[in-house]
Amino acid sequence: MRKRILLVEDEPGLRLTLSGRLASEGHLVEQAADGETGLRRASSEPFDLVVLDVMLPDRSGFDVCRDLRKGGIETPVLMLTARGQVEDRVLGLKLGADDYLVKPFAMSELLARVEARLRREPPPAREATEGYHFGEIDVDFRKAEVMRAALDLGADIVNDIGALQAPGALAAVAAHPRCGVCLMHMRGTPRSMQAEAVYDDVMTEISAFLAERIDAVQAAGIARERIVVDPGIGFGKTPAHNLEILARQQALLALGVPLLVGWSRKSTLARLAGLPAKAPAGRSPTEQARLEAASVVAAVLAVQRGARIVRVHDVAATVAGLAVWQASQRADNRADPSSDRASTP
Ligand code: CA
């Protein structure tokens, strides 16, 4: 599989030489000529490696590296520095770089270091919002052709924020013998959804929408056992709507298919945790920990109210939170065997 490398280098000659050599090794090379562009692309697109010059216009390689790590981006970084001082190399590594090379360097050493980094695990995939961007190419997983291609490559679940409403989407999933499908409720599109977050009764509308989609999916020949539903926390909902969904979540169990809920790191939780709702430049480790704690509590509350699947970022912390809740239930039952609180998921 070809690896995607982002080359952030302001010297046009070096950029050309490096990208040519890396491409001839079979890699897919994208380029950025300044720190600001490099940071934006490395933050928003999936790369296997960032080759990052230190001396850059707009924002130095040190700043780019620090901001990437603050934003939770774990893509390996190989720094190119003209500054061979020990302090500079140490600073780069401490800010989150994985390796460095002092300019001028031998091309063979750069290629060897690139290969050494790429042997390691690929970085985890990040959540899709409005599709993925690969250079000039936009990939939208709501489109039927993309679903079909992903299923052909071995995907087991189609997790569709469009609930298979795109032309051909039902047929693409129906053509697969067994893949699961998650139908999510969203108002509008990811771009417009917050402006369209107006409901007479949010739960009634979500239930009716999901019921209609379950019928449509079954009518297309997809067995009920393959379906789960997701109320779409934060997709065209205000914080008040999201909390109302939590309070009245049990109404969705009447749909008769497993319920998936994704509260993790949503802006409603950030607000409740006293953090800014959005943090494009990333959150500090302390702020991240607070948002993670809020996410774990929300996941436990969702499971307590009947969710069978939770979509989370911090799996270990969520498992720990659920373990405490389950243990407390068992203790409750021992203390009062007549109580009916043994509904362990
Ligand atoms: Ca430079």
C-alpha cells in the first residue's frame, strides 16, 4: 500500500528533489511551502509521515510540530534542520518529532530514515465529517460508489451519517451479503446542520426518521439483524437537544434494533466541562483529560439508558467507567434482590 507523505519545505529546489525521490520510492507525496499550510494539511488530512523543515515562513517547524501534538495528531514527524546544535535537535524531539536529519544530508540517509518511520503502525483513522481530502481529491463516504469500493476492500460496517439516503447507497449495501449498517439521524448537511437545528419535538422527529429509514433499508433487502441506529448527537442539534435525547433515549429502543450513541468529545460536553466548544488549534493535555472524563460519563449514562454500542475515542477509560457502573448495579442487586436493576447490557 502506498504511503502518504506530507513534505513541508520552503526551498523550491529541495522540495522538488525530495518529492521526486520519495515519489520514485513509490510514495504519494504532497507538498506545503510554509508552516501555516503544513499545519493545516497535517491536521485535517491523513498522512503516514510528515517531513518537516524547521526554518519556514509563517510558522516554524518547531511550532508546527508542537501544535500538531497539542491537537492530538500522532502522525510521525521527521524534522529537517539546518541547525545542528544539540539543543535544537533535542527541542525538536521534545516537541513531538520522532526523528531529525541535519542539513545538508545525504539522500540515501533521508530515504533510510523515512523507511524506518513508515515500518511502524499506521496512525489511527480519524472521524470523517464532510469527507476526506487527498490532495486535489475529495472522498465522501456518503456516496454509493465509495461505499461499494470500501466494501469491496473488506469493510464490515457502513457507518453512514446520511442513513443510506444517497442515490444508490441502499443498493450498494444490499449487494453485500452481511455487512452491518449504522443509520444516523442528521438535520441538513455537516455544513448547514447547526443552522437547521430547529424541531417541534426532537425525539419524535428522530424516531420517525429512523423508523422510516429502517423500513427503507429492509425493503431494499437488508436484513433487520444488520441494522443499528444512531440519533446523531451534535449533528444538527443544540446542546439542549442533545441533553433531551439523552433524557428520552429509551424511546428509541422501541424501534427494535440496537442503539448506537456517540457522545465522545462532542462540543456539548466541552461546554459542560467549562471548555471552549471548538478548539481548532488543539487542547492542552489537562483540557483533553477533562473532555475525556465528560465523555466517559456521557457514555455510561447512554449505556444505562439502553445504548448497546458507544462510539468513543478513549476506549480504555470508557471500559473503566462502564465497569464501575456494572459493579454498582451488581451491588445494588445484592443489597436489594427485589429491585429490577439487573439489566446489564
Ligand atoms: Ca527552510
